[in-house]
Amino acid sequence: MDKNKIKSFYQLFKPGLALNIVITEIPVFLYHKIDSFELIFFTTIGTLLCAMSSFAYNQILEQKRDQVMQRTKNRYLVQYEINPDKVYYLASIMIGLGSFILGYFVGILPMVFALLAFFNYIFVYTIWLKPRYTINTLIGGLSGAIGPLIAESAILGNITTYGIFLFLLLFLWQPPHFWALAIFRKDDYEKAHLAMLPVVKGIDFTLKQMIFYFYLFIFVIMIGNYLKFVGAIFSLPTILFTVYLIYKIKFFKKKQDLAIIRSIFFFTIFQNILWHLLLVIENLVLYY
């Protein structure tokens, strides 16, 4: 396979971004002390395939929108003569294979969670909500937070409050993360006629919502401490970094410098990496 084909595959199916969803399953495996390589392998591969499929479907559906947005105008389905039907067939094989692997080798419930995430992201978020309602980011975020529920249902056949705790952390982290990008790319979303919060409600309102969700994020961490799901190794650095992000948001509100909000977007990516790394370290220290 030549370099252009590899690059086009990477941009269309976003395996790196899909891997981020798989990474959210790791703390669950550690918390429940799973040492079955087979269970971990099939759960992560099934999740990865379903996630990659959803990203490809999303780009097929958004070809026209992507043409007018600076951020997406260089995507392969916009710039190059790639037959969307081929992408559609490969993405369909991926979602079919991924859901089969989960359902046959792991369990029906993790397969159901993966398919719910797929249909929510494609039909509810991309097709219905994104061009019409500002709640699109919140509802779309349900799909990105599904990893812990897939992993825990794969292990136990059901979900517990620990899985819900991690799901809530991911769900609350995503809106401020994406709204930072939406503010930075506000003009893009206006051109594409997408109902993103900064476009419809304005930047100041969006900043207040970002701060509100980060406070909720901290509150859920405190609940997790109370329930003994997490300890100081995870909680203290994560809360302190979230407080720093809140400060950065307030600083941007005063300065209105887009470079600041762009940095906040990248800081939220680091925040996500940080708290998952801390969760892994803490689980290894406490349970192994």
C-alpha cells in the first residue's frame, strides 16, 4: 500500500481518534483485575472497528459541509476523487465485523452499547442535531463516552456505578473540549450552517457553559472519591488541572484572544491524557 493510500485511510477512518475511545476502557480492565488477554483483545478490537466505521460514515455524510470549512476542506473525500461508495462499503464491513466480534466473542450488551454509540453519532448527532440544535455536542458526546460501559459490560455482563462514574467523567469533559474548538472555528461553523453553541448562543454564553461543565466534572470526581472509586493520585492533579483550565477560560473572556481559546482546546486534550494516565497508575498501585 502506497503512502497516499495509507494517509487517506488514516484521515477517513481516524484510527488514532478511535484508539482514544479504546484507551478509556483500560482503567476498567485494571479496576476489575482482568488478566484475560482474549477478553481484552476482542473488546478493544471490536470497539476500535466500530469507532473507525462511525468516523468514516460521518465524513461521507458531511462532504458538502466540509467543502466550506477551513478545518475540513483538505479531507480526502473533499480534495481527492475517492469513490464514497468504496468508503461506505469498507465502513459497513467494519461496523459489521466490529459488532460481530463484540457480540460473538465478548457479549451481547457490549455489542449493543457499541451499536447505540454508532447510531447516536451518525443518525442522531450528525444527521439530525448538528445542523439544527445546540444540544448536538451534548448528545454526540454520549458516543464518545461509551468506552467504559463497553468494557465493563464485557467483563461483568452488566454495568456498575464504577462504569457509570467513568462514563460521566468522559461525558462532562467532552463539551468544554469541543466548545473550545467551536469558538476558535466559529466562522467555519457559521459558513456550514451548523447549530454550534457559540454560533447560536454566542461566545460568552458558551464560556459560561464550559466553566459549568468543568465544575460538574470536579463534583463527579469528588463523588468518586467518596465512593472510593479513585484516590488522591488521580483526584488531586486532575482537579488542580481542571481549576487551571477554568482560570484560562476566564482569562480568555477578558482578553478575547483566539490564541488562548486554541490553547485551551489543546490543554483539554492533555487533560484527558493526564487523567487516564493517572487512573492507570492509581489502579496499578491500589489493585496490583
